[in-house]
Amino acid sequence: MSAPAAAPAADASAPDQTFLTDVLAGLSGDPKSLPCKYFYDAAGSRLFEAITALPEYYPTRIEAAIFRDQAEAIARFVGPGAVLIEFGSGNSEKSRVLLDACGEYVGALAAYVPQDISGPFLETVARRLRNEYPGLPVLPIIGDFTQPVTLPDLPPHRRRVGFFPGSTIGNFGPGAAAKVLRTFHDAVGPGGGLILGADLIKDGATLEAAYDDAAGVTAQFNRNLLTRINRELGADFPVDRFRHEARWNAEQSRVEMHLVADAPRTVTVAGRRFDFAEGESIHTENSYKFSRETLHALAAEAGFTIETIWTDPREQFAVAAMTAE
Ligand code: SAH
Ligand code: AVI
């Protein structure tokens, strides 16, 4: 019997068509924009990790303190023997607090499922977790959480709890945010839970500093998107000629990140030319900030009921525990 013909090998050097389509569409818009999910190549994931340690970037620190202070209550909400699914898991640092708290107060989890778009980073983190938590099934999924989630084989008849910390929900506009939470609702099923971290509205100076730190790490993170487009899509952005800007848009309750051209420039991406006027920006990210009211409305729109909202003493950040109807 002859061996079946081998499937043609994927061309690793070929540009990702979805990435290319999204970039061309974003740069053709008026105003120009790029989807923020493309920040997270290997370098972008490392830069985001560095951002979380910056003095100006308060969300990670404050959210972690809430998790520590409320560890027992959160573990009781997760419940014994549950499956924890983290969407946009990054370095899974915050999940460790939950894994430890569940172990201490209600019994170990049945499985931990980290999902992230940043594949190699996710694999490294999963390997580390397996070493540190022997006996805990760690079942990573590489994928985009804005699409329906295909879960791996999970232990049956277990409560499923989604975990979406870091205010990643803030990177979606109001309609898109509800849609994302809807996909989590489908993943955990009726009666399942979701623990959501969300940054709260505060003064503009604190917010703009958090997205424009003195050491310039956020600027590097923002510009890395252009470096990635140059490398993966054969573009010729003069990366250092685009200035990083963070703007608090109080009317829309969001911090916007922009890359602003220092002079009139023409850039080519996969053979297509894009003209920039001096001072013209590419809008690269929105980071929406919430109030208790907007959180309740968002949860309800996605089919969840909020059971509890935990905050820090200055009400800078919120962690909401909600149940899928
Ligand atoms: N949950 C972690 C990381 C938050 S950073 C924490 O709170 O610290 C946001 C993470 O979401 C990054 O790791 C990024 O790679 C991932 N991400 C961004 N957009 C995504 C998408 N559409 N699908 C899956 N993961 C995404
Ligand atoms: C991942 N996300 C919630 C971060 C945020 O705060 O919007 C990404 C980020 N952008 C700039 N700094 C951090």
C-alpha cells in the first residue's frame, strides 16, 4: 500500500491573510486605525508584561491586591472541583492566586484552561504551570476569544467559571464587549460563572500617565505594532517617526492610544501605498473605563447577573463575580 500523499506544508514565511486584511482595512479607514489584538506577538507580550510592573500602570497591582484580599470569597464563588477558563491569559499570574485560593479554601480545580492569541508565549506559560501544579490538568487553547471558543475535552459535569481579568474587556467598544461576554456565556453555560476585572473611571491625569509612562515602555509597546507589520507584512513604516500618544476621552469613557506621524509620510504595506499628513494618527487601542452602573448593564446585555463587585478602598478597579442565566 502506498503512503498517503503528504499535505502541502504551510508556508511559514507567507503573511497571515487575516492580519493583512485587517491592517489594510484599518489603514484605509478615515481616521486610520489598527486592531489592538495584533499588539501581542512575542515581543508585544513581553512588553505588556513590563507594562504591568510600571509605577504608573496601577490596574495590575490594584487588581492583584483585590484578588489577594478577597481570595477566600472568590474561591467560594468558583466552587470545589470547577473548571477555570481564562480568556486572554497572558502570563497567567492572576490565575495562580485563584488556583492557590481554591486549593486552600474549597479544594483543587478539575482543570485550568488558559486561552490566548499569543501562541508560543502561551505554551511556555502552560509548561511552567504544569511544573508548579503537578496533578492539575492545564489545557491551553491558542485562539481568538472574540470567536466562538472550541474547548478541549473537559472533565464532565463540572461547574465552569470564566476568568477575564486585567480589564481586557475595556479594549472593546460597548457593543463588541457584550458580544465577547456572550461567547464566554456560551463557553460556561447556564449556571456557570464569570469573574471579570474592569478598570473604573477616574481622573484624566492618572489615566493618561498609566498609558504614557515616563520610561517609555508603553510607547515601545504601541510602536511594536508597526515593527510587527514591517516584519510580517513586508511594510516600510519608519517606526521611530510615529509618536506615541495617550488621550483620555471623557465623553466616551476611554483612554485612546495613537501613533502620530511626525511629518507627511507615505508608507507601503504589501504593495499598497498609504499617505499620512503631518500630525495624522493611527488609532491603535481603546481602553474603556467603567462604573458600577455600566458594569451591571454590560453583564445584563450578555446574559449574566452580577452577584458581587469587589473593589479597592479608593474604588480604582473592580472585580465582578457574575452568573450566567
Ligand atoms: N489576563 C492577563 C493578561 C491580560 S493582557 C492579565 O490580566 O494579566 C491581554 C491578553 O489577552 C494578552 O495576553 C493577549 O495576548 C491576549 N489577547 C488580546 N486579544 C486577544 C484575542 N482577541 N483573543 C485571545 N487573546 C487575546
Ligand atoms: C490588555 N489591556 C487591558 C491593556 C489596557 O490597559 O488596555 C493593554 C494596554 N495598553 C496600554 N497599556 C496596557
